[in-house]
Amino acid sequence: DDRRPRFQLHDVARDLVKPISVGVCAKVMTTHQFLLLPSIASAILPLVFSHLIVEYVITSAHVEIAMDRWFIAFAAAAVFRAYLWEVNLRKEFKARNSVNLTMERVDFILRSLIPAEFVRQLRLNPSASLSHQYARATVAQSDLCGFTQISSTLPPEEVVQMISELFDLFDTLADSCNVYKVETVGDAYIAARTDKLLTSESSPLGVVLFGLDMVRATRQWSDKKGTSVNCRVGVHFGACVGGIVGTKMQRYHLFGQLMDSLEVLESTAPEGRVQVSSACKEALEEDSSCSSNVSLDMRQEPVLMTSKGVVHDFSKVGGPTYLVQVRSSHSNASIRKK
């Protein structure tokens, strides 16, 4: 608001100009009384009627008022000084406002790249460790089935638009499920909950529901666009390390065996399904509401196989895996409210 500097200046300039206006008023009273009213107004409101002093100087030449020219020059200089003071105050206010807006923009960019709590800790202690140990992390990784085939037939601009629309949907779902978006790698979307720092909740159920929501949202988007894009999701639970690496283009990443197993879970999940590990199943069973809202069906295949025919043993993901589905009498939204 540009009016703020004017209010700050008024008190200062009033004390500066008012004595001059009073002096002019006193001289008018002894010469031409018809100029008394404007002079009084100038004395009461020096910023609003300060131009009357200048007008008085011009008028005095015609009415032949005997007035000291040095006094007139000093009055004009005082008015000009008040004007410059106000201009400088306005510039200072606009500069401060610009700096504040820039800092807000920088904070927004940092929060989109790095966990907000992590940013806060770095500000309090710039020498703090750039990594964190997580004992109870639940991480989901999705893959867009059919994306590679479709993108090979489209111009790059349309490929970017397609992936942007889907990831925008996933971003909205991540916020509603209180899941932290870790990163995207190609057409893979990775999000997590941990026991601290990333999210305020650590229950693995929210991550599993997020995976189901991603599958549903992708199917709806594909039907609307008339394409054959689908989504598969892997979810794993366990310990990992999170932190920032390098000095340029910094992002927050998760590392550890958990992430290696997660990639296998995602790549071997059937299209349109969410596959969880044995560790994730055990964590879900600790939540009393899980068993009544979602069902876990153990896979019966002897091995896990990707869509490209790569075979993985179940031991690579810590044991048997399970496919998740919401029980027919519940919806993801209703479960989330409980």
C-alpha cells in the first residue's frame, strides 16, 4: 500500500513546514487580510496546502507585499525537502516490499524441493547434517504402463503435457493423503511417509491409499483422453536414509536397500494394481482400521516377473508380496476420514 509512507512522512513534514506556514500567516495578518484564510489552512495542513506558500510567493509580487525574499526561498526549500523526503520513503517502502516478495518466492521454491522442516533446521543451524535416518518409512513408487509406447508416437510437447497433467493429479492426491512427494524420475512418481521430518503422520495406510488413488486417477484420465495408459504401484516399508547430495541442482532423495526393493515391487506389480511387501503388510496390520477397510491377497506365482520378462525372487523384496484392494463397502475417501 503506497499510502503507508505518506502517513509516516506527515508527522515529520508537519513539524518542518508548519512553523514556516505560521510565519507566512503572521505576515499576511499585517498586510493583506484577504489571504488570511488560505494561509491558516496551510498552517493547519502543511502537506495538503503547502503549495499555497508557493502561490503566496507569486501573489505577493502582484499585491506588492513586503516580504523578505530569503524567507520565501527558505520556505520553498523546506517544501521541496519534504517532497524529496516523501519520495525517498516511498522508494524505501517499495524496495522492502520487493525484497519480502522475493524471499517468499525463494521460500516457496525451497519448500517444493526440500522438506519444509529440513529447510527450517538448516536456517537454525547451517552446519547441520544433510542426512536423516528413518526407521519407519513407507514409500510408494508408481509407473505409467503404456507411456513409453504412446510417447514414441507423439511430439515432445504433447508428451510433456501428458506427463504434467498426470503428475498434477498425483500432486493433489499426495496433499490430500498427507504424503510427501519425494521426486519424479521419468514417468515414475515416488512419495513417502516417515516417522519424522517428511510428514506429520507415519501410518502406512495413507501411502497404500495414495497408491490406489494414483491407479484410479490414471484410469479416469486415460478414459477421458481415449488412451491406453495405466498405472502400477509398489509400496515398501522399512528403514532408509534421506538427504541432499551434491552442491548444484540440489534435491532431497531417499537411499538404501528399501529403495532397491521398492523398484522391484513396482516393476513386478500387475497393471492397475498396488503391490506391497511383507514388511508393509505387517506394518498395516498394526493399524486396527486396516483389516476392516482394505484386503491383502498374497501372490501365488513362484517368482516375480517384470513386464519385460526379468525374473526376481521373492527374497529380493523380503518375502511374499500382496496385492491391495479396497473392500467393496468402503471408498478411499471414507477410509481417510476415519
